[in-house]
Amino acid sequence: MSHVITEKCVGERYATCQGVCPVEAIHAADYNNEPFMIIDPETCIDCGVCLTECPIGAIVSSVDEDPKWAQINKDLVAKYKGSPKPPVRSPNDPPKKAVNKLVNVK
Ligand code: SF4
């Protein structure tokens, strides 16, 4: 099992999660030419530290919570593992997507 980055991250990519992961399981990716982050399910140790770091709640704690995006994370690992670290957006930076504005920003 693994934590999973969901559709909410597409087009947002705060990247606040990447720096807290103790095993470097989180990588920058693109999805449909939009910025995204993925979690490598083979590396993730399910520590949960990243969960609260995402200001828009884009991470879920199990594959069962979002099997579709779990598969997308997994499928993108081969292409994006070890990709350059992206700039980190401030958690106070308002979300770009309207749907994410419904979530309280830290
Ligand atoms: S749950 Fe822990 S190991 Fe897995 S991606 Fe998040 S911070 Fe990294």
C-alpha cells in the first residue's frame, strides 16, 4: 500500500510534500501537460508525514481511497522518478483551480 497524490494536485503542484518525505518517494511529474506530483508506491513507507503538508488536501493515505489516481501515480514512476525538484509554492498561495478554493488554505 502507499499514499497517493490525487487529481487535485494537477495544475497546482505546491510541492510542499516533497521536502518532508523521509525516503524520497515523491517526484515531480506532468499529467496532460500540467504540473503534478506522484508518489512511488514501491518506495513509500506510509509514514503519513506528507498528508498534512498539502495545503489543498491532494494526498490520500491509501490506494483504496482513490484507485484510479493510485494507478496513475504508479504508471508515471518510470518516467518521472528522480526528476528535478520543482519550486515550492507557499501554502498561502491561493489555489489555481476553482474546485480547490473550496478547501481551507493553511
Ligand atoms: S507517506 Fe511518508 S513515505 Fe509515503 S510519500 Fe508520504 S512522506 Fe513519503
